Amino acid sequence: MREPPTWRLPPVWVLLVAVVLIVCAEVGGASMSRFKIELTRWARGTMLTHPAVHGLVGVRDVDERILDEALVKFDAGLRLFHMHAEGMGLVIIATTTVAATLVRTAPARPLIISLLTVGGTCYPLGYLLWAALIPYVGLERGKAIAEWLVWIPFGGATIVALWWLAGVVALRLVRR
Amino acid sequence: MLPQAARNDKSAARCYHLATSAPGGNPIELRRPPLAIVLVAVLVMALGETGGAALSQLRPSIDRYATARVNANPEAHGISGSAEYDDEVRSRAVYSAEAGLSFFHTHAEGLGLILFFTSTLVASVVAGRRVRAALYVVLTAGSLFPLGYLVYGAGVLELGREAGIELAERWVLMPLGSAAIAGLTALAVCLAARARAASRPSPP
């Protein structure tokens, strides 16, 4: 009788990276809650030292609205890091397990696993970078930097690897 | 050499692992569900990732397209000719369509993972072949739940906000969401039955 198929584990370093990412997400979420006032104070203080970047004019009514909007985005950046890091940690574990088990060819398997791991790990860090950049360079410039340095290359790597993996699984299903 | 029991072909490390990895229970290997289910799980995750990227990178184009679709279906949206009111209607419809895409992104990521992990549990833990097949079908249907949010977004633009949301909820979100809940509940029942069977003292 044929043995039922079992999952193969991806390399240990991949699992380690995924677990560390999930730990970072948890710590990030907890820190957001525990140090909310300190983080807001730091962001606000830094924005006030860069008035030109944020278009602050010195009129309280106008400036407060601008600062509030930037602080909402700063908070959103931290929250999105928390959520994406938790999710991508699990996505890395699941998808690299599929790749380790079902991708047979040697150059493709390590490449897909590396793309999924590096892409999935670095992508959420873009939200942290965005949040950190907002007080210094403003909303739009911070977003553009995070987009070109992190989100597009690493998010792109994850998307390419996922579709590649889906293609490999589909091909195995058809050839069976 | 000492006499060996039949099929005693495992390495010392494997014997140690089997003996120590699951105290109080039987060690099991995590089995792989059928390829078709693995493919659906990976596809749902890939679609979720791509949807999120599209929402982020193509937002102006999506806004333009959504506004154009609202303008092309004035009756469905109750466009009245009053600029202020129509702008409000348009922005609500565009916001709902974008919300649909955003919900699709988050739910697809989650349900792809849920299908991967739950179908692995089904393959590893559920003994009956027919029960396993039924669980695969129901869980896979449940994992397609996020597609309802694409219908939600498109329905809002083509049929108007209320009618579009009702269509998506009644025909896609509710049936597929119910399938996910039913599949997860049935899996929980199977796990409880297995735990109960394992806790019974074995006959002497």
C-alpha cells in the first residue's frame, strides 16, 4: 500500500526567521500599546523640529490639524507593521513548507524559499520604516521612500514567488 | 547482536524522537492534503497578496474606474443631477468598492492560511476517508469566502450600494462563510472525538 504523503519541513533558518518575525510583531503590538504616549510625544516633538517638512505655519488651528493627521498615519504605520508581520510570519511557514515538499527541482526550490522568506520578512519592515520616517520627511516622502526601498522590491518578491509556487503545484496536479 | 523485533528499522534518533516528542499522546506525522487543496490555498494567498499590492499601487486608477462605473450607472446609484448630493453618492460608492478590495486582501491572506493548516489537520488526524473528503470540500469552499468581497466591490459599482452589498452577502459571503464555519466546527468535533477516544483506557 502507498504511504500517505507527508509535509517536509523547510530549512530551519527559514522557520527561525518566521518565528522571529512573529515575535517582533507581538513585541511591536505590545509596545504600541504600552508606549503609546511616549511614541506620540516623540513623533510630535520631532515634527515640531521640522516645521517646513510638514507645512507648519505657526497658526495653532492649522498646525494642530496637520500634526493630528501625521500622527494618525504614524500610528497606522506601526499598526500595519504589527498586523503584516504576524500574517507574513505564518505565510512564510505555510508557503515554504509547500515549496520544500512539492518543488522538486534543485535551483527552483531554494530560490522560491529564499524569495518567500526574504520578501515576507522585509515587507512588513517597510511599515516600520514609513512610521519612523513620517516625523522627519513628512507623509508623502516617507511613503515614497518606504515604497521604493521596501514595499515594491520585497512585496514584489513575495508575489512573484507565490505565483511561481502556484504554477508549480498546478503543473504537478496536471501531470499526475 | 541482540534479537530485533519485526520492522525495527528506525534509527536511534528517530526512536528517541518518537518516544519523547508527544508525552501522553501518539506521535503523528503531519500529512499533506491533496494537491488540489494545496493549490487552492496557495492561489488564495497569492490573490490576496496581489490584491493588496494593486490596492496600494493602483489606487488612483481604481478611484477613476470606480467613479466612471458610478457615472455609467446613474439610475442604480440614484444620481439626481444635484452636484453636491451626487458627489456624496459617488464618494460613498467608491469608498465601498475600495473597502471590498481591502477586505478581499485581508480575508484572502487569512483564509488561505486557514485552509493550509486545517486541511493538514484533516489529513493527519481524521481517519474516515469519506469524512475527510467531506471536510476537504467544505473547508475549500469556505476558503473562497474572500471572493465575495470582490463581488461586493463590483456589485456596489454596477448595481448601487445597497443592491450590490445585498447580492454579495446573500449569494457569496453568507454561503461560503457558512461553509467555513461548518467545516471548522466539524473539524473541532472530529478532534474532540479523537481526544475522547485517546483518553479511554485501552483494554488489557
